[in-house]
Amino acid sequence: MPLPASGLAGEEPDMGRAGPRHPPAQPEPKDQSMFKVVSETLAWWPVIFAGVTEEGAVVENKIELRFRILDEDEIDEFGAAAARAVAGAKGGGVSEKNSVRMQRVLEPVVRDWRLVAGANGEPMPFGEANFQALLRVPNVFPAILGAYGACRAGREDARAGN
């Protein structure tokens, strides 16, 4: 059986059509999920920080925060604000309370929390006053910054402890 003019069996001969031939589109594999570009990404992530009990024992405290993952256009401003807050907390001479400054820095990224309770052991709802109270606890702010960085970078090993 002679081959058609195109040289491939079963294919119509090229009768002067312009343009390159493209292979037919391949169907997406059914077992592969596609990456989705979304306007806002939220993720729960552990925040672990050291504390001291009334008896003087050092303990590891763990809470979970729901972070909003900043995009590449937003992250530089957040990093600069966090650096200013850390420098202000260490430098003194600032009229604004540290917890207020820290809360302002974290507002763009912290959306909710779990595993946070008041002195009575009852769960504390996430809100401005309660978040400020949490930020007054020693070691919390740097732990949140570290956890956020690990979450944004997708460092799975950091989920176990930051």
C-alpha cells in the first residue's frame, strides 16, 4: 500500500495548508492534581515557644495560628515592618506599647487561632484585645515570626517545632 503524500499512514495529504503542524493536545493525567493560582492562601501552622511555670520549670507551649500567606508583592513590606518592630522592642524610647506595634505588624498575616485559653482554661476567642494579650507573653512574637516564615517557605520539618 503506497503512503499518502504526507508520509504518514492514515493522514490526509497536505494540500497547501499554511503553518506548522501541531500534535494533538494530550489529555491531563487523571491522577495528577493541578496547581491552582488563588487570590488568598490560608494555612494552619503550629507556633511553639518556651515558657516558665510557677514552679520554675521550662515548658514548651504550642498554639496554632491560621496564617494568610503573603504574595511576592506583599512580603517585602511585611519583612521591613517586622524588622522595625523587633528593633523598636529592643531599642526602647518608643511611646507605643510593644504589643500594639507587634499586633499591627502581624495583622496582615494572622487570621485565627486554636489551642489558646485564658487563665480559667476556657478557650479564648480570637480578637484584637485577646491577640494583644497573647503578644504580651514573652517569646510569642519571635515564635510567630519564625513560624510564619517556615509556613510561607513550606518547610515541613519546621511543623514539628520552630
